[in-house]
Amino acid sequence: MSRHRWRTVAVVAIAVAAGLGGCGLPTDGHPRAIPSNDIPDALLQPSSTTTPESVGRFPADLWWIDDDVLADRTANVNDLQPLTVISALLAGDAPSDVQTSIPGGTELLDAPERGGMLTLNLSEQIATIQGEELKRALAQIVWTATGFPNISGVLFQVNGEDLAVITDEGTVTDPVNRGDFRSLQPPEPAPTTTTAP
């Protein structure tokens, strides 16, 4: 090989080595952490650790009104605690094919449970309705609350004071359950029949 050619190869090799050194690439063959300020923004993970809304949520049955009877629809909630599930019902975001009798703005202030009895302390908005409308609203709440296997009855309060509940049998201040609202019970699904071949 001519001297001129050797000189050209040497110059190229030196230029390549200088270029690699200028890029800051290590030459020892061991993995190294790259400082975050040297990583292009497009390659960085988002700094937020917030989970998307649809992830980690749980399905729960909420009870609504459909043609003057109760109807359940599944909704996603953050956890399967009575306070969370009933608050989702009170929020009033009913699917388009059903409606709610619960007045807008009704809040669940507290929901202690003891021995299978759930005490629901509601805000004063629930007391702005009466008669059949109140009966339907409370039935929605009772059917939603007693969907929990450990809840057998519900006692209603408004701002800590007992609320008189209209049931099929009259007005009571005792705990109530689904059986107190049989007139609003959804129709039984038609039995499915199979025909033998």
C-alpha cells in the first residue's frame, strides 16, 4: 500500500475516533446510565404517574328508574365500598335509557355500617321531594346499597336526623330493605326455553 494511502487511512481513523469521543460514547463496553438531561424529550417517559381513568376501576350495579320500576345498570367506580358506589348513584349520571328520582346535588355525608345495617346520612336535597318521588329515590338507594352481600338493611338520615321513609306499607323511620319496595321491583326476566332437537 502506498504511503499516500496509509496516510489517508490514518487520517480517517483519527477522525472517527475523535467523532466517537465527541459524542460521549464510552469505549469500555460496559452499560452505563445516561443522564436524563442527555436523553431526547421524545424518548422520555411521561413524568406523571397518574393511571388512566379506565384502569383499576370496578364494575358495580346502580339502580335507576325505568317506566316507574327499578332497573339496574353497570357503572365503573373507583372501589367497591358502599360510600363510593352510592355516591356514584347520587351523582345522577344515569344512562340514556333510564332516569333518576334522586334530586340533583344530593350528597352522601356519611355511611357507617354496623352488623349489616348501613346508615346513610344524606344532605338536605333529598328532603325536597315527597310522596312517590321520594319513595322511588329511596328505593334506588336501597337496592344499590343492598347489592353488597354484607348489607341487609338501610337506615336513612338527613344531616344526622332520622328521615321518614315511604314504603309499600306506609311511612317508617326504621331500617328498610328491598322487600319494603316490592311495588317498584323490576319484572322477572322471562324464562328461557330450549327445544329438543
